[in-house]
Amino acid sequence: MSALLSMQAVRGGYGDADILQGVSITVAPREIVVIVGPNGAGKSTAMKAVFGLLHVRGGQILFDGDDITGWAPNRIVKRGVCYVPQVDNVFREMTVHENFEMGAFLRKGDLDAAYDRVYGLFPDLRAKRKALAGDLSGGQRQMVAMGRALMLDPKLLLLDEPTAGLSPKYMEQIFTITRDVRDSGVSIMLVEQHAKQALAFCDRGYVLATGANRHEGTGAALLADREVAQMFLGG
Amino acid sequence: MTFIDFINFHIVPGVVLGSIYAVGAIGITMVFGILRFAHLAHGDLATMGAFIALSTMGLFGASPWVGLPVAMIFAAAIAVGIDKTFYDYLRDRPKILTVMASLGVALMLRSVVQVVWGVDSTTYQRGIVRPDEYFGILLRDRELYTLLAVATIVIGLEAFLRKSKWGKAMRAMSDNPDLARLSGVDNRHVTMLTWAIVGALCAAAGFLLGLNNELNSMMGWHLLLPMFAAAILGGVGRVEGALLGGLIVGIAEELSVLILPGQYKAATAFVILLLILLVRPRGLLNGKVL
Amino acid sequence: MELIGLANYAIFMGILIGIYALLALGLNIQWGLTGLFNAGIAGFFAVGAYASAIITSPHVAGRVGGFELPIVVGWMGAIVFAGLIAWPIGKVCLRFRSDYLAIATIGVAEIIRLVIKSEDWLTGSSRGITGIPRPFGELDYVASQLAYLGLVIAAVAVVYFLLERQLKSPWGRMMRAIRDNEAAAAAMGKQIEARRLQAFIFGAAVMGLAGALFVHFNRSITPEAIDPMIATFLIWIMLILGGSGNNRGAILGAIVIWLLWSVSEMITDRLPTDVALQAKYIRIFVVGLALQLVLRFRPEGILPEEQARQTAR
């Protein structure tokens, strides 16, 4: 199986200190990979490294045959990686549809198919297409954020804690939609606080601690691991 | 005083003045919202626009209205040029330094006006114009045309911001700059476009003020306070808010003479500014707070 | 004779430079130390000037005053009133980014100008206030000027040493920490607001004192004595060019800019009248341009702030 994304022993941080001390993660085509770990493990930082928001000082990031280490975010976007930040991930004062339009800002030509796809994935939003994104519930806002990112038709979608602050009902819904997105041909890398639920639904998972790989394997295998279970006791 | 007199002596001039403030305040709110700083050279750019219109009129010997589009185009170019020369290199430094630079630009623009056009007051047209009566409301031609011009400008701008791709990009940049950049919006394009529009709006405000009042080198500086009061009252970043805020400030100024000596008209805007910052800093339409 | 004239002129210049140095020091508390944008310096200066004038001048029919109190009381009054005007403005605006303060201070300076121009009972409106006593005024001209220069230098020295002491105290370190780290400042919340308010009021009080020194030097004041925008702007460029955050820089900036400003005035005054007026405005243009150049090429000023290694501010 050839990987779509491959982070190899990546080190780096925002300032002078290295938050990541050698993180290696691969994502295969049509795969959901979850990154979990305790607070301060460098989960979100690892994701931001992929998107060029980090100063990478060691290791390599390969995407779809290109070495994208050190690329600027806008170049990475054009290459087919879209990123959904954890907070402030919609244009609150714009309508749902305008959010999708902004997602497709770099695309030229006919966008009907792209709109059909996102409204197909998020049927609830079709009725709310003229509502302001800021007026939606947290779960629906998360859908708008994902939809916006999908408008560029990425090969890889990066989701930073998409279920943070959502009720269990919406969490399930986001996970279900994430699977649907995968089935439409997109690979997904997501960072999660809700480790148990996330490992249960993903294809493969990574457990990070203090900026380095600790465990990896299929979601089921990780859930069965005693050490992992202990790490997230009560989580 | 009868009701219709009250309308004619206070509300009509207030609405006319307020609509002029609104045109300026829309520009202020756009710079505040999209570029995120208080642009203190706004008033003096309006002065320059008013005088460019005067010279255009002199050149063609025609109606002052010929000067409006010319002044708007020139002021747009001047605004873009000012940004490239004096603001752009401060982009990555604290925004307050750009505020300071804009105060310097205000001084420079004003001294250019004073050198080129002098310091004496002047007007576009001489002579007394009698108002016409419309259902009891007295309105001069120039007042009517001012209201029409403001309506055209606001509707045109709203259409641009709501319908066009780059208008949406400007709103996106005002709403969530990080996400706009993640979506591939080029900050430099948006900045340039914003300055072009803001410059044109400045010229329009200056022209309309000159048309209804008089032109002098300090006219724009005295516009600054009511324009900022209007922008913050409406809610920073909100075009509709700036329109509403402008009208309120204009009417409030004209009503202030009922309780205050006339020379303190200009204090009304200041009081409104402090009050809104005290009780509702997001403004009437829930704008941003920097 | 020529030499004495020159010496007299030098003393005169020295006094004005001292007054501007005080203003620059006041601004340094607000901007250099705390990052507060005061665009209405001339307003606080005018309040100080008029407050001291009213307190110390003899009675005039139809105008409040005639207290003929000692000059020291006038100066205290200048300090207190300038601080009192600053208080509500700071209270409302310091919760927000300094942009709002800039606008509000422009507004307050404008209102002060209106009050001075129109409230005859308080300020004598366009006639102004005359007969303001001058310390050492009974001495002969040269001695009196020299004595006043000594007084101004003493005032600058006192403010300078008080400021230096504050700067090195925990208070000063905290102010710089607030200024340089918005996030940390926000986390400290209410306490920061109080500190900023202190700095804003202190700075305004020093500006008020400068106004008092000016008015007792001049012996009279009218609304035309102060061009708000130009005065404010000159002080800004003094501080930025000298080195904001550095008290010695503020004083140096006052010296350099005031000398350049006066020399250029002498030159433009000699021009034929038809170009003199234009030259006057070109001079103002150059001041505006100078600020842009300093911001661009030497943002830290001639004497940069000592502890700070970063170039911003």
C-alpha cells in the first residue's frame, strides 16, 4: 500500500523550542487516521506541520509523490491538502453557501458538481444555505467548516478536533459524515480529544506523547492495548 | 414650532449631513474591519477629493457633478499610492504604528491642499438656492441630488460586496482573515481593492460636504470625529451600520442646537463616541471590537 | 550687541526646548512606556496653560478668576486639571486597542479648543488671558530669562529623575511587560487597565505642567497660541526620532526637532511674502514626511530603549 501522506521523523516547533521530537505518521488513500494523546503531546502541532504552519527543522513530509517540507500553506492547498482549524473555522457573517463559495475561491469553472457533493454530504445544510454560519449550532458549523474545505476537492483533509465542544449526538454525526467523506475518495487525518470514540471509528490511529510516537496500529488494536487504555482512563 | 418646521429645520439638514458622514464612515469601517486599524488620514483625503473636484469643474467650466467621478478616481489612486508608500512596509509591525503613520499622512495631505489650493474657504457654486417644496418638506436641488448620490453609492457598494467574487473576498477578510488566507485569498489584492474603494468614498464624502457647505483645507479634519463616531456607533466592519450611524450622528448634531450653543455642534459626535464605547462597544449592529 | 542678542536668543530657545522636552517626556510615559496613542497632546497642554493662568492672574470683569494665587498653586492646578481631563477618557478607552484612544484624544483636544474659543467667562475667548505673573519677572530682562531657563531645566530634571526611578521600579518593568505582550496583558485583565490609566493620567499631568511653564513664560495666552495638530505632531516626532521608551531620547528629540523647526522657520520668514505662505505649509509637509522616514528607517530612534532589543515601537 503506497502512502498518500508520509511524515518521517519530523521535528520542529513555532519558536525556538522543538515541540515535535520525531513524529512519523502515514496516511493511505481512502483512510481515516486519528491522532490521539494527552494534552501537550503535540497532536495539533503535528497536523499543522503537514500544512506548513510550523517551522520544521528535521525529517521529511512527503505528499502524493512530492516533498512538501517547508512549503507555504497556499501552495499546499493548491496541491490538494485542506485544513479545518479547531476554532474560528467558518466565516460567521457569511451565509452557508457563501462559506462554500469562499472554499472554492481558487477554483475556476463550473462548481455545480462541487456544491452537489457538499450538500449531498450535509443534507441538513441545504435548507440553511442562506443562513449565516455564525447563527448555526456548533455541530452544523463544523459541517460548514468541513464543507468549505471539501470545495477544493482535496485528496487529504486535515481536521483539528472537529468534535470539540459538541454533544455526543453531534459527535456521532460528525464521525459518520467523516466516513462518508472518506468513502467519496478523500483521506482524512484528524486530531481528537475523545480518544475512545475516535479510535473506535477510525481505520488506524497514532498515540503521541511529549512530541513523539508512542503507539500505533488499527483502532481496534489500540483500544485493546492495556497501556493505551490506561493513558485514557475515563476518557 | 410646528412639526413640519421641526422636520425642515432639523431633520432634513440632519439627514443630508448624516448621509455625507455615512459615506465617509463606510470607508472608515472598511479600513477598520478589513485592514484593522483606525485610518486618521481619512478626513484629509476627503478634503483632497473635494478640491480635485473643484479643479476639474474649473477645467471644464461645467457643473460640479462632473468633478465627482474624476475626484473619486484620483482619490482611489492616491489612496492606493499612500498604502504602497507609507503603510505597506508596516504590515508586520504592531497596527498602532500604521495609525501613527496615517496621522502623518493626514498632515501631509492637508499641507499639499494648502500649498496647491490655499487656505481660504471657497464654494463650488455661488448664490442662494431656494428650496422646492415636496409635500411640505423643503429640499434644495443639491440636497436632493446628495441623497440620490449617497443612495447610489451605498446600493452599488452593497451589490459589489454581496455579489462579486472579490467583494465576498473582502467580506471574508473582514470576517476571518486567517481562514480567508487558508482559502487562498490574496491579502495584497484585497488590500489594494479596499484602498481604491475607500479612496473613492473619501472623495465622494468631501465633494458632497463641499457642495452643501463650503470647501476649506480643514473641512476633512473636522469630518474625522463624526465619521469615526458613526462607524463605531454602527458597529465596526458593518457597512449598513456605518450608514445608520452616519444618519444618527448627523441628525443628533442638528438637534444638538436645541439644547447646546451652536458652536458645540461638533461636540455631539464626541459624546456619542464615548457613550457607545461605554455602553455597547460593538455598536448597534454588533460589529468588531479591536 | 550682536553677541548679546544671540545669547538672548539661545536662552529663549532653551526655555522652549525645555517645555517641549517636558511634553515629550509626558508622551514617553504614555507611548514609550505603555503603548498608549495620545493624539491630543495639545489639548492637555492647553488645559494646563489655562488652568495655571486662571489661578494666578489678576481679576478681569466678566471672567472667572482673579485669584492671584502663588504660581506654585497654579502649577499644581495645571497638573491636577490636565490629569482630571485624562481620567474619564482613559477610563472609557483604555479597555480597547489604542486606536480608540487616538480618536478620543483627537476629539477631546477639539472640544478643549472649542471651549477655549467660545467660553468668554472662563478663558476670555479670543482676547485670552493676560497679566499672568512670571517667576523672577521683577529682575531685568537677561537675568529674568536666565532664571526662567533655570526653572525649566529644574522642572525637566525633576520629571526626568522621577521617571527614571519609576522606569527601573517593578512598576516600570510591569508596564513594559504589558506593552510588549498583548496576550499576557489581556490575561492580567482589570489590573492592567488600572496601570494603563495611571500612565495615561501621569503623562497628561506632565503635559499640563508644560502648559503652565509655557503660559508663565509668555505672560499671556490666546486660542491662537497653540496650533493643536502641529504642536501634537512635533512632539510625536520628537519622541519617535529621539527614541521612544528612552527618557534621554525624548529630551534629545526635543532639542533636535525644535532646532530644525525654528531654523526652518527663520528661513521661510525671509522668503518673499508670496512664497512664504506656501513655504510654511511645505515645512509642515516635511514634518509629516520625516515621521514616515523615521518609522521606516530608524523606528527605534537615535537613542533606542535600553532593555528592548526588538525594533518595534
